[in-house]
Amino acid sequence: MGYDYRIGDCRELFKTVPDGSVRLVVTSPPYNIGKPYGTYKDKIALNDWQELISDVTREVHRILTPDGSFFLNLSPVPLGDSREIMPLPFLGYQILKANGFCLRNMITWTFNNMQNCTNRLSGRYENILWGVKDIDHYVFNLDEVRVPYISKNDKRLEGGSGRNPTDVWYFDRVNNMTKKKLNLSHPTVYPLPMIVRIIKMSSHPGDTVLDPFAGSGTSLIAAKILGRSGIGFELDAKYENEYKRRMETEGLIPAGVFDELKDDREKSEAFQKALSAVLMDPKKPR
Ligand SMILES: C[S@@+](CC[C@H](N)C(=O)[O-])C[C@H]1O[C@@H](n2cnc3c(N)ncnc32)[C@H](O)[C@@H]1O
């Protein structure tokens, strides 16, 4: 397996990736809300933001295999100084369609750990748009991502072992305590177990997974854990060391820790235990 984290503007770096060579692209772009990324200024004209996402989507369509998938994470956000909410997932959908993708699911990712608002309802979800190139032919490893049954009825209705995870997912956001533990400065780190689910679901071992807005490299860490190759592009050089450190620690967590069929308590205990173990002794074979 190879892991390639490159510094630069993804629109340029895409040019080095051959047509039809990547099975899965998963990414969370900047949301245009003024996050302090560093080199990238996260408050630009909405048209410019749409152009960035369109340029990226066009390239994603080119590099994906015919059965490939694009997972684009977007959220409703306060728009500039107006304080009105702009549903970025709606814009994302239009951009996907304009660039040849079919929408397979619009996943709602919900979480609790987020700031509270006093003048509107507190935001507690983001969307992940799952776009495919061919609506009749794409990778979907349902058995890899089945989750525990809620009731006996589930078992009767769904057969097999575990139920479909549905299009509503709960994953805690990475909080400041965890970031401190991992020594991460990146402001918007993805929850690793969520990216593990997407990669298991929509790629095969040995495939290549690419993230054009790689940040601290969560998508590449998840690819390594699952035996996929990874390519990441990131504009700001300061995150490269965080990515490298994560590959040498979190990247060693065994895939079994992310077994979807464990209940939430077991999952989070297993993850915290494995994380502490690799942070204490990253060199120990696992
Ligand atoms: C939402 S963050 C991604 C976080 C990532 N999912 C993680 O888990 O760490 C978006 C990232 O895109 C980077 N970025 C912005 N514009 C870019 C561009 N044109 N090419 C590559 N990276 C870019 C920012 O510096 C930022 O780190």
C-alpha cells in the first residue's frame, strides 16, 4: 500500500492523477465560515467557493473508476455577516449533478458536542452527499457496515447479521480534549470511525482512496487501517507533521477495533483503549 500526502492546491495536484484510477474520494472542504486554517482564507465570495467545489468535483469525476463514489461532506452554515443560514448541501447537490454524478444517498451525520445558540435552534447535523458515476453500478459493501439490531423485529425484517446503518449516522465530533491528547492543531478533524465506515462501504482492500482537502489526514489514516492506498492534497504545509504523526500512531490501530457490530459503548471503549495503546507505544507490533 502507498500513502501520498502532497502539499499544494488540489486543483493543480489533481492533474497528476490518471483518469479512472481512484475508487473512492471522500472529503470535507472548507465551509466558507472563517475557520483559521492558515494559508487558506475561509471567507470568500460565495461564487468563488462554488467555483472551487465545481473545479474539484469535475476532477473527481475524471479520476474515479466507472463504479467509483464521491462522498462530499457539507453543512448548513451562517452566510457571511448576514447571519442567514445557507444550506451548502443544496449547492453541493447542484454541483454534483452538473458534473455528471447521480446522488445515491444524502446522509445526515448528527452529533451532540457542538456549541449552543441562543437566537435560533442549535445546529446538530451535517450532510454527506454520496454521488456515484453510474447509478446501476457502484461499490456498496453492505455486509461490511451492518450495525447491531435495535429490536427483534429488525432481525426478522433484515435477516443476516445486523441491520442496514440507514442514512442517519451518529458520530461524535472530535472534541478539544481528544485533539489535545493527539496533539492536533487542525481546527476541523474528521471523526475517524465515520471515515472508516465510508471506506469499508464503498471500496475494496487494495483500492485507492483520495481526499483533496486532506487537513490532518484522517482519510489516509482510515485507508491505512483498512488496507487501502491513500492520496491526500493539502494547501497548508503546517499540517503535514500532524498527518505523519497520526499515521505512525492512529494508523496502527487494528481494523477490528472499528467493528460496526459492537454496540456504541463497546465501540468507544475499544477505540479509546486502542488509541491509548498506540500513543503509549507506537512501535509495538499489533
Ligand atoms: C475541513 S478541512 C479538512 C479536515 C480533514 N477532513 C481532517 O480530518 O483533518 C479543509 C482543509 O482544506 C484545505 N484547503 C483549502 N483549500 C485547499 C485547496 N485549494 N487545495 C488543498 N487543500 C485546501 C484547508 O487548509 C483545510 O485544511
